Amino acid sequence: MAVCKQCGEEVDSLKTVKVGGRAKKMCEDCADRAREAAEIAEASESVVQGMMGFKGRR
């Protein structure tokens, strides 16, 4: 049995997910949470850049 580095639970298989530019192995539930957090961060960053009038590329 593999152990998830995020939650510490024993799972059958681990998924490799890129978080903050690093590849991490975690269970499917933690991978979904990490993916959702990244999407929220990206959306909020674009809103803040829009408010500040940032016209560069990202």
C-alpha cells in the first residue's frame, strides 16, 4: 500500500500532480483539491491584474 504525502492515508495508487512547479505524488482526493486550489488561484490572479490594469503576458 502506498501512503499519500498530503493526508497520510494509505491508498491503492498515487497520482503525480504538478503543484507550484513541482511534481508531487498524492491520492486522487488530494490531487482534486490541489487542482481546484490552482484554478482558484489563477482566476483570482487574473481578476487582480485586471483591476490594476496589468497588460503584460502571464
